Amino acid sequence: MNTAKIWATGAFLLGVGVSISANVAHTYYPAAEVLRGAHKTAEEWSPPVGAQLAAAFYPLALLLVVELLSRVEWPATWGWQASRYGGTALVAGVAAVVSYRHMSALLDAYGEDDLTAMIGPLAVDGLMVVASFALLALGRETVTESSATVADLPQSEPWADDRPVGMEHWDDVEPDPQTLSWWPLPAIDGPQPDETDTTLRDPAKSPELDPETETAGEYAVPDVPAEVLARARETFAGDLDEGRVPGVRPIRKALNCGQPRAQEIRAYLAVLANQ
């Protein structure tokens, strides 16, 4: 809280406190007709609790209205603005009139002259009005600064290749050594397969298993070492048991391989899943 808001809040609370005190104190000085109706003298009079609470309500209502105006960011439509300022004017007007009459009557009961009793309450009401507008102005500045802070945030630039965030450098993904017992992968010798060769990328074009040379679902895929295929079977054993074929992206991430090789391995796993 800055210095200006401290002073504005202090001034407003002082005005509210004085107004509440004067309104409650006024209930201890009833009019003559009230005493006659209660069949009591001034010395015997004790104001009801309800009368004291009612007298204290008006300044508190104004306090709450000012807090609502300063803390709530109201919509800019005319209906909202009319409700906002119309309701505020109503509450402030009633509180000002009631507080003025109570304080003026109290000063008169204290023996002050007519001029003091007439203009004295205006000082309290004026203090509350100025402090109220100060709080509203400070609240408006806070809302404006908050909006500017949000507007100044850097905006994310769209990806040139429309790839999701985190996949623009997929080949650089390193598996967690603590979760893969066979990491790191050994060096793989031999040339990479030709990217234009799609024979093994489509499961429908994959070669049939040779029962005389292949056992336990292991067979040779050109240019893919047998140990890599074994790791693929181990990693995706759950998918294969349920007849599911893992996607290329999970294969690349799990085996730390490039796109062409991941496609070859997926074709191999598709054959095993369909067995």
C-alpha cells in the first residue's frame, strides 16, 4: 500500500468513525416527545440496542459502497454504470442526510451555538466525500496498471512448421537412464535406410515371417540391428500383447532413433502385433 492510499484510507476511516460515534451518541439524547412516550425522564433514558445499531449502519453502508466501487472492475456498459453510480448516489445521499441531522442535533444538545450545529457536520461529511473519491481514484489506477501489465506480457510467436511445442527438436530427446536398464544405446554401425524405401513402413507391405529361420518373433529387418528390435519388443510388449501398434513418435522417443528407422521398427512391430 503506497503513502497516498494510506492517507486516503485513514481519512475515510476517521470520517466513518466520527460519524458512527455521533450517530450512536445522538440516541442518548432523545427528543422530548420520545421521553413522554416512554414515560421516562432524561436521566432514566437508555437507548434501545436496535436504535444504536440503526444509527451506526448508515456510515458503514457508505464504507462498504466505496470499497465495492474501488475494488471491483465493473463492466463498461451503460446498464452496469447506471447501477454502479445510481446505487452509490442513493446510499451516499441517505447516509449524508441522516448523519448530518444526527450530528447537528448532538452538537445542539451539547450546547453549541446554532451556526456551529449547522455547519459542523459538513466538515465530517466533506472529509468522507474527499476521501471516498481519493480511494476511487487510487482503485482505478490499480486496475489500469494491472491491465497494462497483462497487455505488456510477451506474446508467443507461432511455430513456422506448425509443430507442437516440445517437438521441434525431437531427435535431441534423451531417455531417462534411470527408467531404461539398457540405456545408453550402443553405437549402431551401417548405413541408414533410404527414406524413399517404403517397403517396410507399411505393415501391409511387410514380408511374411519365415518359420524355418525366425523364432520367437525375431527376424531381420534390413539396416536395423537385432538388439534394437529386441529393445523395441521389450519396450512395447504391453501394446503388442493387446494387438496395438505403437506410433512413430513413441518409438523415436523410447529408442532415440530418427524418423526413417522408427518407421521401419513400427512396421516390424505391426507384424508382431498381428500374429
